[in-house]
Amino acid sequence: MPKFMDVHSGFVGVTEEQLREAHERDLAIEEGEGVHFERAWLDPESGKVFCLSSGPSKEAVLRVHDKAGHPTAEIYELPIEVE
Amino acid sequence: MPKFMDVHSGFVGVTEEQLREAHERDLAIEEGEGVHFERAWLDPESGKVFCLSSGPSKEAVLRVHDKAGHPTAEIYELPIEVE
């Protein structure tokens, strides 16, 4: 299953609780699109959020975010990963 | 230890082997800065690379990338993470 990183802007000053609530809205509906959001990281100073997910397509990932109320257009497919 | 995400551009068409080689240049010298690069993901179509690390500061992380030959100026501290 392809992995993806999507990026949100504008989350300046958002708290851990607020990020968790937003992430849980994704988790609650992701199954309908065959998507799984693995982790999300927030820099509350710049307002950037990075979400790592797996799913069938970019469009499926973005549909979950749309339906959960935090749309973004910035997403990258990640066929290559090293550690 | 704070976590960071840094972003590189211009890696269009880079292979897994090339990314691994670049990542290993970071791993070989990271200890001198007290940094650890956990994972790196590449979208070879757009040329974006995302590196997840931990370390004492943004500057320390960027110095490792500088010395390894793949500098970037785009880095975010990630005090908040959910899964």
C-alpha cells in the first residue's frame, strides 16, 4: 500500500489536544476510503502539520481530510523510505 | 530530545540506493552533533525528501546535513505528535 505525506499550514498555536481531536476525526472515517493515518506531527510555531498515511491513492487520503474538515492540497507519494 | 522534520527539494528521479547512500552519510557523522536521523522518505516525482530526526536543536540537525553534502534551510521543530 503506498505511503503518503501531506502537509497543512495555518495551525499556529494549536495544542496537542486539538491536534489529537483533528486526527481522531480522520481515524473515525478513514476506513471508508481504505486509508490509515499513521502519525501526525505539529510545529505550533510555524503552524505546519505533517501527516504520514497509507492508502490506495492521494485522492483517497485527501478525501478523508476533506470530510474531517481539514482539507489540504499538498500531498506527496513516498515510494522510497530509508532508516 | 526535540524532534524535527526537515524538507529537501530537487531530488527528482533519485533512486532508493542514492537516498540510502545520502542518509548513511548523515548517520556516519550525526553523533558528533548529538543528532539521530530516524527515517527519510522520498517522492522521486516531485523531488521532495522529508527527514525525521531528533537532536538538541534545528541548527545541530542542519549542520549534519550541511557536512553530509545535502544542505536545506527548511526545518520544523515538532513538539506535538499523535498517532
